[in-house]
Amino acid sequence: MGFAIPIDYAKRISSELIENGSATHGLLGATVQAAAARTGQQSSGFSTGAKIVDISSGSAAAEAGLKSGDVITGVNDRPIQDSQTLTAAIREVPAKGQAKITYIRDGQTKDVEVTVGTLED
């Protein structure tokens, strides 16, 4: 079994640990699920983003104007394939940090700057 941690994420976490004794992780405040890719009328079995199912009141997602049904396809120009890649991308952003969210609403691609919340452990 193997895994990799992006170096920028590792550097940020290690710096926070050295400076503060703890590290922060960003929180978007949206419940998401994989957005199924479609070929014609059928799902292809692949996903093409993270579809927002629900948004927590007062969350970073709500403050940014994201809505249920939006499909997040990118965070800071990093492609998002599903809910797991979205969670990983948001957690790489420090609490109260900025993230550019690319999403699709009503067939149109849009970008919004989000100040992420804090994931409480």
C-alpha cells in the first residue's frame, strides 16, 4: 500500500506545526457526491466533479453563493473528479485561506473566490 502527500500541503502543515504546535485544515461546508458523467442519456460510470447536495447555513460555500445542484469541477485550478478529490483539495487550504472554486451551474462554468472555514478535529 502506498500513498503520496503533495509537497506544498506537507510544507504548509509542517510550518504550522512548528510555529503553532497544531495545523489547520479548510472546510467548505457543503455535502457533495460524485457527479456522474453522461454519454447521451446514460451514465458512463465515471464522474466529472462533485455535485453539491446540501450547504450548511453560514458556511464558506453559502457565503460564496454556491447552491445545491452546482457541480464543482476545480479548486485553485486543480481538477475535481468526485467528492474525495474535493475534500482533499479543500483540506490543503489553511483555515481562513482563499480558494478559487470552479463550478458549473445551469450549463455555464463560473468561478468564485471562497474564504474557507475551519475543520474542527
